[in-house]
Amino acid sequence: MSVDLKGRVAIVTGSSQNLGKVMAQGLAKAGARVVLASPDIERLNLVAAEIGRGDAIAVQADITIEADCRRVLDEADKAFGGADILVNNARNLRSGIADYDNAPFWEKPVAFWDAAVRVNVFGTYLMSRTFAPHMMARGWGRIINISTGLRTMLSRHNSPYGVTKAAIDMETIIWAQDLAGTGVTVNTLLPGGACDTERPRSGPPSKGVLLPMEILVPPLVWLASNLSDRQTGGRYVATYWDPGLSPEQAAKGAIRPPIFREPGDD
């Protein structure tokens, strides 16, 4: 059973390459028109050309700047009449300096922490803050936050990245409650392992088989569709999505409990 997103408009941050690019292409193949957002306008233009200029536009934007977030919405409105789906994918993963990537938290520069928190947590907030009222006014919307697995969050030397991704999971749970009854849902999506773009820049290679980036597309498209109307505050793991099942059954198999649970939480 295919999922049709015809008539929907999706914003994908960090869509100039890798996971963001693949997810934007997947949404476009499902029928959505796509707004590509990233500071790298040259790569964004290439992705837009691959998708097709009538179905995608590129907007140069720094999601840590409120005016840029607003401009993404304005451009979506100008080109496609608004926005229905926000995929918060942009992230600051590593410092780019090998000595810092595998260092304990006290050896990492304050500027590195500041950049990661600003992009991963604050940028996700700014984009969602910008788009949520717009979606509420339309009576329908999707906010999909891209996260990572608990093992990655808790890995040695993996701060601030792991810290910021844990914060994103909490943003999903809180915002889903804030938006309850508005027609706008908020869910978390993660691959369930390291994807084939995420080899460490230093240290030993990733353990196990690297996942294809396309693994995120089927659950993403379902989360972006009318089929997920009743699902909010969920945490969906792409590796548990069975493409041989109906989207409804596959979604039931892919949902996992929140990352933090206390005894008695149901």
C-alpha cells in the first residue's frame, strides 16, 4: 500500500546532503512539494534540481536565527501556499577536529558545545515555534524530529551530541502534549543504528552493518501523512519498520517507548 502526500508541502532542514537529502527526495517521490533549508545554498540548489524545480525550492537558512526560520515559512507560502510538514533534521554532529571528537566533556571547547546546543536543540525549537502556529491555523500539521538511539546518546565521549539528542526526544513529548487537539502532531523518528553517512571521522570504524539512509523514508512518509492522524508523542525506529506489512501494522511494529521511563509510567 503506497502513501500519497499529494497536495502537502514539507520543510526539511539540513537537506543539502545525506539523511536530509534522502528524506526530502522520499517525500517528493510520495507526492509532496519540498522546501529545502540549509546554510549551503549551492548544494541545496543541486538537490532541488534533482527533485524538479516545480516540486522543490531551496532556501538558504541558519535555523539558529529566528528571521531565517521565518523566511523559510515565507518562501514556502510564496511558492506553495504554506507548509504542512516540518522535518527537523539539521544537526551539529562533530567539531570537525579529531582530537575533540573522541575527548571527554571537559576537554571539548565551550564553542563546540554552544554550536551543538544552538543547532540541535535551539534550532529545532525555533523552527517548530515558527511553524506550529501556521499549522494550527490550517488545522493540520506534522512536526517530525530526527533523533538517535539510546546507545548513541549514552556513548562515552559522545557529548554534547548525545545530550542534545536526548533533549530533542523530550521536546517531542512535551510539544505533543502542548499541541494536543490542534490537528498538529509531533513525533520522533530515528534510524535505529548508524547510517552509511555516519562513519566516525576518527577512532575505530562503526560496529556492525551500516544502515542505508533510505531506511528512514517509509516511516517518514507515513508520519507525514493522514494515516498517522491519531499518533503523536511517539518514538519510531526505522529498523523495526516492516515494509512487507501495511503502513498501519508497520507503524505499530516500529513504535518504541520514550527513552526515559520511571516505574509506574504507562
